[in-house]
Amino acid sequence: MNDEFAVTELWPVLAYDEMAPTVDHLHRLSQIAGKYTLDQPFEPFWSNVPLVVTPRGFGTRTLRAGDVLFDVEYAVLDDRVDVTASTGRVTLPLAAGSVADFYARFVRAVAPLKIAAPRTTLESEIPGSFHLDTDSQPRPYDAAAARRMWAAFAGAAGALNAWQSSYRGPRLHPGIMWGGFDLYAARYSGRSIAPPSGRPVFQQNGMNGETVAVGMSFGDPNFRAAYFFAYVAPSLAGIESADFAVEGAAYDTAAGLVRLPWENVRAGGDPLGTVLRFADAVYAVAVKLGGWPSDWVVSRHDGWYASRHLIP
């Protein structure tokens, strides 16, 4: 275990060019664990698929493979991947190298635990992607960048947890969608909609109900900066001119997203409060323009307060 890294800042500077190679590497590796979530019983909106932010990295919830219970954690603060199962434990180092080499070592390591290889090796939702077992391109691993990545996920997840805590309706707690490798939280109205035609089945299963979503991305070649994003599905007439309460937050018509640059969140000195203002404003727009229920949002309290008072 690496005890040299003490987290003091959950909202670090995220320089895209410096972060991108390591984020891309971990994105691809995360799909190894992600594939196992698809072996579990299907939940609407893929609610059981996201990876969770952990105290040392990110990983799956408890999974089942027959009679074997297990989880997979990418413990980036320790530069390793831990597989903990009812049949034993194994650890693999995180380091520079190819995805194919890591995948081969992973499959060999979990076999004695009675965990089969993932049922598919496709690197999903990555333009020009490979298969996990044939992606032989050497890829870098910068431990400092990996730690900043975790710190950003941890800070953002805390803010989105606070946002979701006040919603009375069905909701998805913050998690990492390993296909796009973004952190994501969603609220649902319970009203069904026809999913967009021509989309892959997995997207249709995630888009068949009214949704207000807020999340965080490390950026991509077309938008080379980290940012928070939000969307309302189906899209609302007039959303492009709505007020999203935070300087720098604006609707990107081409992307169909509201974007709020990461640096704007850091700039005010209260990133958690800034994210809450942004996310609350997005939901308020859904109420105003889309008829979402305003009475499904209650005041935020900690658990000790709630244990002593009736929460309306």
C-alpha cells in the first residue's frame, strides 16, 4: 500500500493534456470490471451498472458469479486493482503497459477464484476502440494524474450525493458510467417516454423515461477541459435560454447539454455549494419548462437531524 499520498484537495486542477492519457488508460481498464455488471439482473436505466467511488479509487458493488460473491476495485491511490471474492483475493499492479497484457493477467488471476473471463471484450463507447484482449498499444500511467482523477471523482460524487439526498422520487445515486467514464446522477419522474430510435439497445434502455441528469466529465478531444454537464430528457423547448445560476454554465445546442467548466466550479472557493446551485437550477428549469413535480424536492438535512424530526 502506498501511504505517501495524503488527500488534501478533492477539487484539484485538471489539465486536460496532462490528465487525458492516464484517464483514457483507466477508462479502458475499467471496462473489464464493468462487463461483469451486465451479468447481474437487469435494472431499469441500468441502475446497477455504474461503478462507485471508493475511499481508495473506484469499483463495482458486490457481484455474483454463480455461488461466488466478488467485487473489483481500481485502488488508484495504491496503484493496484483488488479483486475480493468469497473464494479468495488477488491483486494486480496498475502501471504503464497495454490493455491486452493487463486483461490477460486479470483473467489468469481470477480463474482460481472461480470467476470466468468477461463475456465480451469490446471497449464500449470509445471511438476507434479495440477489444480488451487485442488492445496491444502501449499506454502510459501517471500515478499523480490517477490520484487527481480520483480526487475529482470524490469531490463531484459528494456534491451529487448531497443533491440527490433531497429528492423524494426515483433516483440514481452518483456512479461512474464505465462506457463513457463520466460520473453521473439522475432523477426520474416515473413517466415513460419512447426512447430515441436508431440508438443502441443499451442507450434505449437508459432513455425510456423522463430524466434530469447531472454529471462530470474529464473532457474529450472536441472539448479539451473537464466540466460538469446536465441534461433533461426529453429536451425542453426554451432550455437554451434558461438561467443555470452559476457563472459559465450555458447550454450547448450541438451537444444537447448544459456545460459548466470545472475551473468555474473551483474558482468561487465553494465547489460543493456551486455544484448544488447548478444542479438545483437544472431541476428548477425542468419544473418550469417540463412540468416536473416541485414538491418532490425537500430540504437537505443530515441524518442525525432527520432521525429526530419529521421530514415533510
